Amino acid sequence: MSALVKLDQLTKHFDLGRGQRVHAVDGISLEIKRGETLGLVGESGSGKSSLGKTLMGLHDKTSGNVIYDGEELPRHYRAADFQRMASRMQMIFQDPYSSLNPRMTVGEIISEGLRGKPLSKAQKQQAVGEWLEKVGLNAAHASRYPHEFSGGQRQRIGIARALIMSPEFVVCDEPISALDVSVQAQVVNLLNDLKTSMGLTMLFIAHDLSMVRYISDRMAVMYLGALVELGNARDVYFQPRHPYTEVLIASNPEPDPVTERERASTTIQGEIPSPVNVPAGCRFAGRCPKVMPVCREQTPALLPLVDEDRLVACHLYSQ
Ligand code: SF4
């Protein structure tokens, strides 16, 4: 599979003034292959959402590049750039409550992206009705307002709004974390079905690793703005190599209550450090159960493991 999206040393820092900067995304390079789902995981504050938004042009890039289908995307997006890319890249947001305009009907919300397309009003209404059915709602829902729907239904409306544009690439930014556990699997299954039927390429950002493992082909693990592990999703989940991935998976609750009761659960020790004061050497050294003297002095590079289709940034493997 060829790469549809390439990140080349992508960096996003937020300037706080007085020489202080939040290192949200710190020189990340990776490829998202055409037709694959890449899962992106990490604790809150690891920079996952900032990476998704910088990739989409919602944040200006501090440095580095996003190369989309061979084209280098602008550092600073203008309105024309958003318009041009909207039919190719779309984003599904975390919070289905705040991402839908309460004053617009569902039909107006979903058809917003079709504005400017050479379609009659009747054709747009038909497209909205078809998309409402595709996401498991009803064409008659087009005349209602967002507050009349449950959280899961609102996320389905958000999915219809993004996919009516027929994009080839979608960033799903924590699309299930604001939903009841009972509807999370339904929304993930819907996304998976649409991905298959539309041949989408997806970046699926979440902190529920079991859900990411289920939906993703490959999994990338972020810690404090940097990538620490990348590989086949099942391999990373069942045989993590980086100490951070190990503890992240061990601390992730299993959806099956029986498995959850039986497994030896652990919690990650300590707090993720401030992205304003990024530690020298390995960023995980202050919390790592396997820390060595070298870890506090040298930053480990993200390197391929011998005989494995896996990249890991850890001195345990670079000795
Ligand atoms: Fe732990 Fe050292 Fe590996 Fe960092 S480089 S994860 S501190 S062993």
C-alpha cells in the first residue's frame, strides 16, 4: 500500500509568552497508508488531538510538513485551502454536543459541506436523507434540532456531516470518548463499516486501547508530543515493546468484565510531565520502571526492531 498521508518532522508548539512554549507535537514522522486505519493512542496530554488538528490545518504548523497524496500542504491554512481540501480530508470531533450548531436543523448541518456544489435544493435534501439512513438515523430527522438527539445519535449526525463530502481521508478525534459505553461499540462498528464501503483511510485517535486495537490496522503510541512505538495493531497491543506502551495497555480496562476481573491490572505511576518543561533524554524516564542512567542523558531515536515490523524509541533496544 502506498502512503496517502506523510508527516515529516511535524511540530506544533503553542507560544505562552515569556519564552515558554507547549511542546504539543515534537517532530513526528509517520506515514498513513492508503486504505488503512492507523490508531493513535496515549494518555491525555500526549498531543494526539494536537497532531490530528495540525494535520488537518486547524492549527498552523510550527515546522515540518504534511504531505497529502504527494502535495505539501500549507503551513497556514486560508479559507480557500479548507474549501479545496474539504472534499478530500474530513474530521469527526470528540464532543457531539458542542460540535453541532444548536440553531441549525440536522439537515442544514449535514448539508453545510455541499454549499457551493452544483446541486439543486432537492438533490441536497435527497443526499442528506440518504446519509441519515446510512448512519442509522431516519430521513425525517433532517428537520429536527441537535438537542432532540442522544449523544450517540449526535455523533452519527457528525459522521454524516463529515462523510457526505465523500472524503478519502478522515481524522476521527476521540469520536467515542464522550459517549456511553453501551453506544461506543455501535459507533465504532458504524465507522468501520463506512470505512470499508467507502474505501476510506483513517486516523483514529482514542485513549481506549482495546477499541483502537479492534478498529486499527496499525497502532502508533504517543508520549509527551513524541512517537514511542509504531507497529501492527495486534502486535503492539498483545506484545508491546516500549515500557510506556506496556503500562498503558496494562492500565487500560478490558471491556469484558470477566477478563477485567481476572487480569493483573496496574496503573501508570506518576503524572505525565508538563509539555512546557520537556525532560532531557527519554521523556518517559521519570516514570519508567526500566530506566537506566543513559535514559536521562540521551534521547532514544525511533528505530526499527530487528526481525520485527516495529519502530520503538527506547534505549533497551538500541544497546
Ligand atoms: Fe525507559 Fe529508558 Fe526506554 Fe525511556 S529509554 S522507556 S527510560 S528504558
